[in-house]
Amino acid sequence: MRDLALVPVIIVVLIVGSFVSPGFLMADNLMNVMQQSSELSILVIAQSLILICGKIDLSLESIVGVAPMFAAWLIISDTMMGGSGVGISGIAGIAVVLGLGILIGTVNALLVVKLRLNEFITTLAMLILLRGTTLGITNGQTLFDLPDSFLYLGTAKWLGVPVSIWIAGFLFLFAGLFMRYHRIGRAIYAIGGNAEAARVAGIPVDRITMGVYIAGGFLASLAGVMLTGRIASVVSSQGQNMIFYVFAASVIGGISLNGGQGRIVGALTGVILLGLLQNVLTLSQVAAFWIDAAYGAIILIALVITRLTGEAPRSK
């Protein structure tokens, strides 16, 4: 029941939204909310896996920007438009995006797991490095006029529903079942609860932790190519500040910052709540910076409630 604790809050937001605007509960508006939340959803899955494993990755938002930017730079053949002049295909561009995400996730894993560097500082440094690389590739330009095949995941529809929603829904279902029933999923919980005890029990802690970081990099790059398709371009600030919303959705969804606790379905309710809340505040013509303030307040309230319900820090 703790995983569904946000459902009553979501219902309240739906009721309030119906009074704020008559178009709030219209199918097109709700579909738009889900599509805009799809990239955030995938990042939340990635961060949730890492948090449950007892680690953290701040660089996910920068992967959302740098991977599509590098691919778009390779795709655009006109150097006057910020391209490289190579001119690869859109399909090859998607492969580059996903491959770069896996590469960055692997580097993070090696630094954190093999070199035993602090994951917070390491991924923060990676975030800054990748953000600077995103700006440096094209001197801060926005890359556009990209092929339809590269934009497909953010523009196409299946059965009248955007592909990005199908992808996010499938990944939530897969991740939820994987974490609950697969032995590796249960091992991730064990590692997050007590890594040393998990190692004594025969669980390959380092290998699984590395796999979680690599999966996080892959999912972040997938979110990046979906976002690029939705806005039909790659902007130099792409992905910036998304990590704050990722933590907001994860924390209020019940994912523990101490590791070893939380369910993917809870993280899903966190994403839904944030998406609906942002839509209600936007329809109410609330300024964007107040929306950011609301997210910060939500995180603080969620942490206080978690503390009052008796969750204690876990030893690693």
C-alpha cells in the first residue's frame, strides 16, 4: 500500500485541475502530459535502479543532452549549420546516441566500482564535463533540420498514442517485474540494503553495480533521443535541471536515498503526480520559477514524511 500512497494525492490534483481549467481532463491534454513526462519517466527508472542499489548518478541529465547533440552533429552535413560534415543516417544517429550512453555509463561504473571513487563527486564531475562538451561541440548552437528517422521515437504514434508513451510504459512494466521477481533485481535490493552482507552471501556486488550504472547510461540516452524527437531539435541546454525533477519523482514515490528500498510502481506515481501538478500550475498561469519552488517543497515534505514514518539510514 505504501507504493500507492500517492494515488489519493493524484486524485485530488485531478479534481483541482478540473476546476482550474475545463480542458484539463480532456484526452488531448492528458495525452500531452503523459508524452511530456515520458522522458522524465525513463530517467526516473534509471535513477531508481541506481538508488535502490545504494548508489547515485548525477550525470544522467547531461547524457540526455550530450548523446543526441553528438549524434546530430554527425548527422548534419552542412558545417555552416553546426554539423560535422560527416552526414550519417538517422538510424545510425540513434545507434550513436545509445552507444554513447552505454559508454558514459561504463566509464561511471569503472570510476565508482573499480577505482572506488565517491559516486556523488564522480558523477557530479561527469555532469559538468558532459555539459561543457554539449556546449563545446557546436559552440552553443541549436541543431535542427534532422531526418525523420532520427526524430521517430519522439514524433510517431502507434494506435493514436505517441511512441514515447508506449516505450515509457513498457519500461516501467519491465523494470517493475524485473526488480520484483528476477534474481538480479532482488540482488540489487540486497546490495542497497547491505553491500558487505550481499557479498558474503555470494552476490557479485561489483558486477551488478556496474551493470546498473551502464543501464542508467543507456536509459538516459534513450530519453535524450526521445526528447530530441519531441522538440525536433537538439538545444545546448537539453536535459539541464532534469535531475532535480528525477529526484523529486523518485523520493516522493518512495525510493529510499539510503538504498535497498522502494518500488518502481511508486516511482511511476511520483512521475504522474509531478506531470499533473506542472500542468495544473501552468494552466493556472503560475510563473515557471514557482513551479520549480513547488518541486523543491515537495522533496522536503516527502523527506520529512519518510523520516516520521520511521525509515532509518541503512549501513553499507
